[in-house]
Amino acid sequence: MAEVVKGSLVEQLEVQRDNRSAAVHSSLQVEVVKDRHLLIIDDNVDHLAIYKIMLELHGFSVETTSSLKEAERLLTQEQFDGVLCDLRMPGKGGVDFWKELKTRRGLIVPRFYFFTAGLDEAVVGLEGEALELIPKTATPDYLVEKLRGGRP
């Protein structure tokens, strides 16, 4: 797995997460969401680090992985309230991964949300499916509201 390059945003988010008494970045509003355990799947480790820290600031419990194989293992061993998955993953897309999980006997598949870089990409493979799509450019408030089941 590639090493996370800590840019200024990642470092700021880590400080905020680790020191709750520090001033929160002006674009983030901390609101605790109890008992929300999420799995985030993205092959970009920088995205994983940012999403994890940002959602932890909002009270979510977050596991991350850059591998669909590891995600499948985690889903069989832990109970998650939701999964955020990149649509474009190496080897197989996020939607194909989700469809395969749904066919696994005895596996309870939590609600899936898919990250997308654009609407054209999101339409492929989703015909007839009511799936939650989240743009990769979404603001923290938008993302948190979506994960709470609201309509931002």
C-alpha cells in the first residue's frame, strides 16, 4: 500500500481529530453521530486518510481499505452501518463488488454509497438500481448529511 503523503489539509484534520479542544477548521461543523460504523473503500490512500479524519471529527467510527479483497474480509468479520466505495477500483468496479456481495449467502450487506468523479461515470452499470451517489468534490457537510440519510 502506498504511503499517505501528509499535506497541510491532512495534517490539519489530524490535529483537529487528536485534539478535540483545538479550534475546528472553519468549513467543518462537529456534530456527534453515535453508533455509526463506516467502511471506506478507495484505491487512493490520500482520499482514505482525509475521509477518515473528516468523518471521525463528526463522530463516526471509520475503517478504511484500498483493497476490495480486504473490504470483503472486513465485511464478513465486522458489522458496518454503511460503506462508502469508489466506483472505479482496480480490477473490478465498486458496483460489481456490491452486486457480488449481495449474492453471498449469509452476508448482510450494509447500505452502500458510491463516490463518483462525475455523473457520466455514475450512470454506467446502475440502470434500475437505487444507489446513493456522492461526488468526490462533496463538502464535508454534504457528505455527513448523506450518511445520516438526509437530503443535503
